[in-house]
Amino acid sequence: MTKRINLRVLAMCLLTAFVLSGVSLLNQNSFAQEQERKLVPGEKFEVGGGQSVEIIQCRGEGRDQECEVQYYRASGPEGKPMWQWASQLLAAEARVLAVKQPKEKAETGNQRTADNALRAKNDDDDADATPTVKAERPASKEDCSFAGIAGDTSKTAKPSEQLFKARIYYLYNLAANGTGSAPLKVGVTFLSFQMNKSFTNIVRVDPAFGAYRINDAAPPNATIYPVASKHIVCEQYRNSTMRRQVENKYACFKNRDGEWVCGADGIPKITQLN
């Protein structure tokens, strides 16, 4: 009698271990599929706030992938094409999908949700601590200087407002070559600019999903400088000059090659001015 009971217990333990290992394998496969997700030209998806985005072209691989995108609203295209990190676009897509899922599924997110909330709180706290803020002023028709943003942007440059402005300008100026629908010149005039307290891009481990970073685009342990900017973007074409106002957050840091970069860290609020 005792042997029969022990055999039953042993069988139940083996069955439980088999089920748990199967669930773990499914979670690992799901994470691997998420990591393999790659944006391709022509793809279009929602990013929240009533906006959708279309992928025009991409460069780089993995976490270093950047894509040129066009934003849309129900009324049509919004602004001109711009370059953004693929990881930020995928994060925006994931947030939209989470909202569409049943509430109980949306509540099964991992520690990344807590990290995002912590970063948002830190941004608010930092804004009250020691932010560098320029007084905001309204946009005007004179905000179309095409002189560029001067400043030291070398690998040895120290983090500063001028450096980060120059790197943001660089993002817009990438498309200014006059070919196809691209503008001849691009100008950026800053209306307000805020630098918040920096933080370290630490690596964390989620039991179900594995290792991840607070900012997937930045290298591990890189120092990230959060920036909030409101600026006017002017694009000169052969027959006209287009102006739009952009409000967005940026994450500025040194990439794996030691170069300073500033990538958009959110969905931009764009107001077309003409």
C-alpha cells in the first residue's frame, strides 16, 4: 500500500515538472520572437495618440536599427519624414496592442512597466530639482534660420545643451539632400529646451523574459541624459518653405562607437504651421 502511494506522488511530481518546463519554454520562445521583430519598409501600424506610422526605409541591425518614418492622422500625413530608433517605434506599437487586449492580459506585463513609471517619476522629480530650462516663446514666421547648430559634437565633447541641440538638428538634416521629395535645406529653431538629471542604463533580469535594459537603444551602463524640447522645423523646397512645431523627449548618450547621439524617446506632438 505504501509503495502504491509513493508511486502516485512521484508520478504527480513528474507531471507537474513537465508542465512547468513547458510553460517556461513557451515564455522563452515568445521572448525570442519579440527580439527578432524587425521593421520593414512599407509596414504601417498605430503608435497611440490617434497617430499611425509608416516605415519608409531602415538601416542598421538589431538594437541599432533606425528607420525613416512618416506619421499619419485620420486627416492624412502629419509633418515630414523623420528618423527614429526602431526600438522606440516597437515600444509604442506594444503599448497600443496592450491597450487593445483584455484588461487581465494587460496587467501581466513585466518589470519594464515599472521601469517606465519610475523613469516618468524621475523626469518629474528632476524637473523640480536642477533642470536647465530656457524660457518658452511663441513661434513666429522668422523662425526659419538655416544656419545649422554650431558646437563641438566630437567623441570627447562634454554633455551640454549646445551639444544635444546639435545632435537633434543632425537627425533632421539627414534627409536634406534635395533628391525626390527631400528638402533642399533644413533649419531648427528651439523655443524651449530642458535637460533633466542623467541616469545609468542598467541591465535588469526578468525571470520570465531574461535580461533587458532601461533604454534598449543605449549600451549597457551608458549615462543617459533625458531632454525635453519644443522647436520649429523649417524645410526649404524649390518652390516653398514648410514650417512645423515639434514637441518631444529625447535620450542623449554615447553609442557603442563612443559617438554622441540623441534619439527620440516618445511620440512627437507635431503642429503644422503652414
